[in-house]
Amino acid sequence: MGLFTPAQARTELAQLRPVLDELVVVRADMVELSAALAVGGTPTPLGGLPEQKAAEARLNELMTEVQQTGAELKGIAPLLVDFPGELDGVPVLLCWLEGETELGWYHRLDLGFAGRRRLP
């Protein structure tokens, strides 16, 4: 996969939003199902072990779908999606964090998330 310009990353993020939204729902279901089953195996209104396994499989499918675009799924709780790019000849990751309305941040590869800056 190639590098994303900020405009390309924003377009890709917009196309990924339904996948990311579903990922958040499935993640919450998975946590609820896992917690209920860990405390004595009592099913929840969401179901039991079969539903937990189905949620786990769906979560993996959704994560793969994100990564097949060339984006990097760096975190799942909260969701953190990076798009490899370049700004002024410097390799960067164009960075989106769950809860943000748009892709507006980047960080150099060597600085990581703590080095996030607003996109120019």
C-alpha cells in the first residue's frame, strides 16, 4: 500500500466510518459477553458463548477490513487509526482517534501518539 495525502486519508476515513461505527458496537458487545461469561458463565440478554465467539469473529473481520485499506489500526479501545503519509518530505502517520469528527492530526513516526500535532 502507498502513502496517503491528508485529503486521501480523509476520504478513506469517511468510507471507513460505517466499519468503525460497527466495530465500536461489536467491541462493546464482546466486552459485555466476555464479562458475563467470566463470572460464572451466565448469559446476558446478548447471549452466551456462541454469541461471544460470533462477536469475536466479527471483530476480527472488521479489523481486517480496516487494515486492507492501507490504514493501520493501532488501538481498539479507544479506536486509533493511522494512515501512513508524508509531510514536507518527513514520514508521518495521519492520525484519527475515536470520538474525533475528522482526521485533523499527525505525528512523526519516531514520536508516536504523544507527538501529535494538528495538520496544517
